[in-house]
Amino acid sequence: MPAKTSTARKRTAARRKKPVSRARIGKGMTVPRDVPILARLGMRVALVAAKQMDDHKSVVMSRKDAAILRLTHEGCPTCHGNGQVFTKGKDGSFTGSKHCPAKPTKQKASRMKVAMAARFSPDKRTGLVGWTCPCGKKEKPKFRDAREATKALRAHEKQKHGGKSVGGAWYGQAAAVEAKPVTQGSPVAKVDETSSMTDEEWEAQNTPLGQKAAETRGVCFCCGGKGALYSARNSEHTTTVCPICTGTGKHRADQPVT
């Protein structure tokens, strides 16, 4: 009698699971009233701390996603290193964002660089979306896209305005385009013949800063980061390249003090 042969059992290929939204710690929990007052106070403090920790973790994850896009699109001429392109309407208002259509300049990003850029970089909010309300409430850019910012704005309107829309707006923080330094062949001073400002309004464009404030922001103290100085005399408006930063608007460690 021939021996029985066992056929190999077919196994289905492993499929990548979709990301599941993580439940917030303490969501739906209430403080019971049949416990001592000190216990109730401690439970309330614990629930508030859990909510703040969860919100902070969500913000850090959004910053990491934006940092990955910035690192992989570094030097991209399409998005200027932003990783995504902010769209605007005909009136110039912010309408949303979309992924950069260009191919990434880098395929990988170091985990350490992503963590540092998400927590300590001055550009940690670049690529994120925030919202403002006419009542004065404002959220800094911390949402990954306009959809998440809309949810937060609707929650604010429900809590403060009874669910009525009061005309909130969204805004995105894009990467600053690096200013080109002035070369020897470039003009140092330029007269603007199309300006309709008064001499006082023209000179009011100068925004000098203190040494400490300029160093903190990383901009030139003389021009306030604009790279130019504005002067006016007898309705003749002149724009002069800042001699301290040579038109870049950036802070220099060896910049002279005036």
C-alpha cells in the first residue's frame, strides 16, 4: 500500500493592516461622586494630564510627518523644501495643501534627524496648518492638513459659539525662501519710482531689532530680516541693501555692532 503524501498547506500572503486610530487615555471616563473629595480631585487632575499628554503626542507625530517631508524634499525647487504645496484661492486666501508633485530629492531620513527637527528645530511648525477665529482664539500650526484643522475649528465653534460658524480661517506655515546674497555686479541702492507711500510710511518699513532678539530669531538686527533698508527724502524713495547681512537677512555670529 503506497504511503500517503501530505500536500503543503497554502498560506495567504500577509497583508499590511491599515493604521487604527488609537483611543485616547481616559476617554469616556467620569469621576464618581461616591468617593472622598481628595480622591475626586486626584482623578480630575489625572484625566486632565492624560488629555494633555495625548494632545502633545498627536502634535509631535504631526511634526515628525512634516519633518520627514522637509528632509526628503530638501532643495526641491517645486515646494522649496516644504514637502507640500499650499494652495490659495483667487482672493489669496488659504484653501488647503497638497503633496509636492516633484520626486523627493532623498529617499530616506535619519530617525535622529527627524526627532530633532520635530522637537528642537526653529522650523518644527513648517508644513503644518493652524486656524484663527474672529473671537481672538488662535491655534498655532500643529495640524497635518486642513481637514484636521477644520475639525478643531468646528469643535471650538461648538464649545464657544453654540455650533454656529463665525467665519474662521486657516493658514499654513511654509518654508522661508532663502534670500540670495548681493554680488559685486548687483546694484546696492535702488530708487522706487512707482511707490505711492509718503516719506514717513516708506521709512516705517524699517524694522530694526535688538541684538538679543535678532539672535533668538536668527535674523539680522539691522534690517530685521528683510535684507534691505528704506530711506526717503523729498518724495524720493530708496531701497538700500543691508550692509550688515549683505541682503540675506540672516543673523551672523561675526556681525559688527552699530
